[in-house]
Amino acid sequence: MSLLDPGLDLTLRPMRYPDFYEMFRAAIRNTWTVEEVDLSADLPDLARLGAGERHLVNRLVAFFATGDTIVANNLVLNLYRHLNAPEARLYLSRQLYEEAVHVQFYLTLLDTYLPDPVDRAEAFAAVEHIGSIRAKAEFCFRWIDSVSDVPELGTAEHRRAFLLNLICFAACIEGLFFYGAFAYVYWLRSRGLLGALATGTNWVFRDESAHMAFAFAVVDVVRREEPELFDDRMAAEVTAMLDEAVEAELQFARDLCGDGLPGMTVADMREYLRYVADQRLARLDLPPAYGARNPFGFMALQDVQELANFFERRVTAYQVAVGGSVAFDEEF
């Protein structure tokens, strides 16, 4: 029996994929709440931002307004119904909860950063009137629609389509669009700005990294069970998909960075996005497309910063009922 076989297995015993169940348990241990982040502490920094920095922050929060909702929609509409293992659906249920927490976090962020109701309304409507954000949303919607009318994965073509959707949301959206956004947040932190936003982003970052790990673990299982799906055509389609995502995110970078900000230029962001794309391809056992390097020292230091935060804050801010180890080895 394959993970993608049509049906709805209901019982956890015998458990076919215990690793998925352990991921579910680990996610519960990493529970956090929006109320633990005091975004009002960022208000003095907001008041002293220059025009270019303020534009970047406004565009960034406008993207945050809808990004996680789009991911949640794909999870409910496409992923949950096609993974035929209850332990996998347990993890997806937890992921849906985490996406809801992220949506609440970004709602609180917009309410705090944009006190003017008109500015807030424009941010929430960004997918309609900001071209660089609309382009990313349209990319997401196209991949949501790619399997929305597939009732079950009864053919190899349907399974390929599902895998491409899963890989897209893991590698391109959570693993590239969001990572680009995180880079702007940590760039601001490296300049001593918006520390509360960076704190909340640390926790969102941990969640998104876990979501990617789960999706790639699903890919690993399917590769073992149905290796014939992973042919040269699949490799070419995944590489092209990531290249398109890089270009969409680069359009966003041009919007945010303009002619460049201290330590943050379009050229550097292009290199960073290509570096991240190569990391995603490597995780999928595909050759690199760019041979890029990470140009952002503040991202290379992110592991160290998060480890420091772990020991500075109360343990339950990161883990509830900790059992086992905490890893800080995510590739940026």
C-alpha cells in the first residue's frame, strides 16, 4: 500500500509511518503563542526608519497579510485529502493550527505597525493592487488550482501533479518566498531595528522549517514506494518551478529594495534566493541550478542568534514538555 493510494485509512495502529507521528509530537512541543511577542516594543524603531526602510517594512507586512492563509488553503484543499495515512494527517492538522497562529501573528503585526485604518486596508488588499505581491499570489494560486479538481490520485499523472504541488509549497513558497521575507527581518535586526518582529519571526521560522521537513519526508517516502515517478521530466519540472519562484521573489526584492539599502541590495538578494533554491534542490537530490553562495552574514549567524534566544527566554517559549534534543541546523 502506497502513501498516495486513494482511500482514507482511519487507524493509527498498525502505524506505517512512525516518523510522521514523531514530527507531530515534536511540533506540539514547539508550541508558542502570539501573546508572548510584544510588538509594541518596535514602535520607537518604526518612528525612526528612513523612507526606504519604511517602504520595505510596509511591503513586507503587506505580503505577510495573506501568505500563510494561502498555504493553509492549499493544505486543506489539496494535501490533507490525498495523504492516506492518519499519522500524516495528524501532522497536517497540527500544521494547520500553526498556520492559524502565524495568521494571528501577522494580524497583530499589521494592527500594531499600521494604526491608520486606510493603510491597514491597503495592506490586506495587497494581492489585488501591489504588482510584486500579486505576482507571487498568482504563482501560488496556479499551483493550488493544478490539483484542485483531482478527486483521487488514481493515475501516475495525478500523483505527479500532487507531488509537484507538495514540492511547490514546501520548496518555493514556505522554503523560498518566506525565507526571502525572513532575510529582510533579520537584516533589520542586524541593524538594531524591530527586535520584537525578529523574535516572532524566529518562532515562525522554526515552524516553517518543520513544515518543509515534513513535506520533504513525504517526498522521500513516495520516492521509495513509487520511484518511477521521479524521472528526468520530474526533475526538469521542479527545477523550472524553482526558477520561476526565484524570479517572482526577485520582482518583490526590486520593489522592496529599490536602488539598494545598506547591506541589502537586489543583487545580493538575487544571490541569496539562488542559494536557497540550490539548497532546496539538494534536499530533493537534484543538482544545483545556480552554484550560488549566501551573501548575507546575518543569515549565516541566525543559528547562533536563535540558540542565544533559547537560553535567554523561558524554555516554554520554545518547547512544552521537552523530551529529546533541540536542533539548530536549518540551511538558510
